Amino acid sequence: GAIVAAKSVVTHDVPPYAIVAGNPARTVKMRFDEFTVRRLLKAAWWDWPVDKISRNLDAIRGADIAKLEAAA
């Protein structure tokens, strides 16, 4: 869920859902508040079986975190 700006040089782990930029890359800001990041990490959709991901693409791509949590 992290975003790396163009031409950035990442030399360390990037926090989940951070936006990083620069050389070396530094965290510019977070995409979501801490509570939302915890909810997204708990859903861990990237660990789901492929068929479950396929069935829940709308929830994964959407902005409704409650829908994603319900699918988890």
C-alpha cells in the first residue's frame, strides 16, 4: 500500500501505506490515519487464495473498508 515517488531511492523498509520521496527516500506523509492502516493490515487480502481475491475485487479496489473487512 506504500507509494514511492518517481526517481526516489529507497534504502530501507517503508512503513505500510506511506508516501515516500527523495534520495534517500523519506516518508512524506501517510495515505491513511493509523486506525485505518491497522484495519487494512488486519484484512491482509494479499494473503488470501487467488479465488477469494477474484471474488472480492470490488471490496479490495473500493474505498469501503467495512466491505473489505466483511470479506475477510
